[in-house]
Amino acid sequence: MALALKRTPLYTAHRLAGAKIVEFAGWEMPVQYTGVTDEHLAVRQRAGLFDVSHMGEIEVRGPGALERCQELTVNDVGRMKQFQAQYNLLLNEQGGVVDDVIFYRTAADRWLICVNASNAAKDFLWIESHARNQPAVEVEDLSDRYAQLALQGPLAEKIVQPLTKLPLAQIKSFYFAYGDVASVRCLVARTGYTGEAGFELYCDAGDGEKLWNNLLEAGSAHGLVPAGLGARDTLRLEKAYPLYGHELDDQTTPLEAGLDWVVKFSKNRFIGRDILAKQKETGLTRKLVGLELVEPGIARAGYRVMKGDQTVGHVTSGTRSPSLAKSIALAYVSSAEGGLDNSLAVEIRGRKVACKTVELPFYRGQL
């Protein structure tokens, strides 16, 4: 029997707003309201409001929490200050990515970890299994406790500031603060997944709809619109942010994905470290690259990347960029073909469409 799809606390609000609802990672989620391109450009030019309450939240706490987090992740959690956030990766023993996550250090010995919706249950079991029998560590799945909204765009601060006494301008990128927004207690973070300035707001699930409605009302004069998963995907792709299940999975290492900057070999040990060190020493056989199509067509995930008649890789994500008005894609190709400005082709429905490798990110906004 198929499992029932989950709904966020904002499901009714999405229906009332006319959202097109789709299944995503076991959830019924809004993919668009007025159109992906309109919502995408609103975020780039003004602001958009996303419901990302399907994301999971896991808390790790206790005197032994730092040691466990250091073992489970590639970045250096020990360098985080309280009220700081950090992009990080959980790896398996083969160096593959269990998930890409955001850590929030909420106290000296307490971290809130935001994980991908599709991986929430897997991540909790992974983290809990490595903390089991460790009396100084507690792990708790708090996903049902939170609603999470993302207000992204150049006017985000102007929209949120009248609703809170928090000095938003003083919250630096990848830091956060606690405070009331529209009389709703929130964790307000300068983080996001669109490449624009903005905030991610975590609140009690029961307050999610109130916060959503107040933000939309406050932002209407500034052109704020609700935005769905469709715009979220095109925005992140323009910035070449990886998406789990596309650019990342448990068979892909951070080095192949171009996430070398996240891996801190200076740490004594972490799961997957030896595999990554060996891969760094011997070199990569494949790498993630950016492609720009120079002929009409849209490259979709799974399409073959060709050099002449030889397959040299495959597309992981592709779209027609609303900001750049050109077709772009991310692809894994053999390292030998991964240099910049290399002429390749993507096979689209049996037709070879010319493309070239380009520098990432595709779109260079204010972040």
C-alpha cells in the first residue's frame, strides 16, 4: 500500500493562493503559483517567499556533541561560533555523500541540522547510529516541530524589518538570531538556496501560516510573491548549487562535485576521510562541470554528454535560465573533457546539440 503524502502546515494557504501542487520527496508541495519564470524573476529583482517546511531538522546536543559532529561531517564544526551557520556534508565510509546540510550552532554544545526532505529519515538514523551508546550525546528528530519559510531577494530585509525588532542589518551571512517576526518567535538566519540576499525563518509549526500571511501582506507593496519549487530549482541551478539526487548522492564524493572548499583535511578524522585523501592524491576520473548550450534545446537530467561519437558523461540538471535567457546544465564528465571552453554535445532525443563547458556559477548576483 502506498504511503500517504505528507503536507506542510501551509498546505491550505497554498491551495487558497492557487498553487499547482505536485508530489516531491513524499510531500504535496507547491511547484508554482503564477509561473516559474515570473516567480524566478521576482526573486532576482524583488523578493519571493518559499515554504520549505518539508526540510528536516535534527538536533544533536550534549557534552559529546562536538566530537560526534566532527566525526560525521567534512567541514570543521569546531570553528563555528554560537549563532553561526555552516554548509556541511555527511559522508559514508566510501566517501559518498549521505546528505548536504546546514548546521546551526544554537549553544556551545547544541547544533540544529537542517537536512533535505528526501533524506530526513535516513539522516536521522545515520546520525543516531553513530551517537548510540554515547552517553554524552542526544539526537532528536525535530522535523515535525518546525515550519520553515525562506524569504529571498534584494528587498527581503526591507520587507522583514518592519515586522521585527531584530537589527537585521547586523546579522551577517551565515549567522542567525532569535526574535519575534510578526509576533511569531523565530530563528532568523541569513541563509538561503537562491543566490540572493534573504532569510530563512524557522518557527513553531502551528505559527507557520500566520507568519506566511503576515510576510506576504507586508511584502505586497514591494512586489513580494509566493514562489514554488520550480523557481527554487532554476534559481539554485543558475548559482550551480548542488541538489541531492542530482549532483550529489551516496556514490559521489565532494571532490567530484567541486565541493573541495567544504572538506577540511586538517581535522584529525572524519568518516570518508581516507577515501577522499586517496582520491585527492591520485586525481579524479570525473568532475562536475557547467554546460552552456550553443544550439536550441534544453538538457535534462540523464541525457548523455558526447565528444564526437563517444559518451563522456551525463547531465545532472538542466534548464532554460530565466535570468540569462540561455540553456544551461550541470553534468559529470570525464576529467579529461572537463576543461573550460571545451566543445561537447548533449544528446537530446537522438539529436546532438552543441554545447561548451563554462565557468561556474552561471549567474553572478550579489552573493
